[in-house]
Amino acid sequence: MTSTLIAGVCALAVGTFAFRFAGPALRSRVKISPRTVKLLEIASVVLLAALAVTTLIPSRSGEFGLALPAGVLVAAVLAWRRAPLLVVILTAAVLTGGLRAIGVR
């Protein structure tokens, strides 16, 4: 390993520790309004929805079938129904892989 790589890893480790330590250390000093908390909750839902939508649309050119959008749609429905994350991921992967295995592209 080069010294630059080691220095980068050390810097990231220190930065990660500082961010994790700052939360509990500054919790009593920083006051967040209820409106800001509500906006942050809404923003997280919007970001997850945007991620699901961008996954539905493949970025490569050419034809694409229904396997990928079907898997993402099933994952979105299961997540909406509050299924465990592992169930959501495995179900979407099995459905997408199964559809591709039988020739649905």
C-alpha cells in the first residue's frame, strides 16, 4: 500500500468517528424545530421514491423488458406494506431473475 492510500483511509476513519461522536455530543446544544424534523422525514421518503423511480428506468440504451421494472415494483409494494428488508430484496431479486430465466427481458 502506498502512504497516500493509508493517509486517506486514516482521514476517512477519523472523519467517520468525528461525525458519529458529534451527534450525541451536540444533541443537547442543537435544537431542531418540529417543522424541520417533519421536512426531513418527508425528504427521506421523497429520496427513496426517487431511487425507486430511477431504478425502474434502465440507463443503458437498447431494449429492456419487464423483468427489471416488475422486480422494482414488487419491491416497492413490499416496502410499502412494511415487509422486512431482507424479504423485499430477496423477493425482488428472485422475481427479476426468474422472469429473465424464462425469457422475459
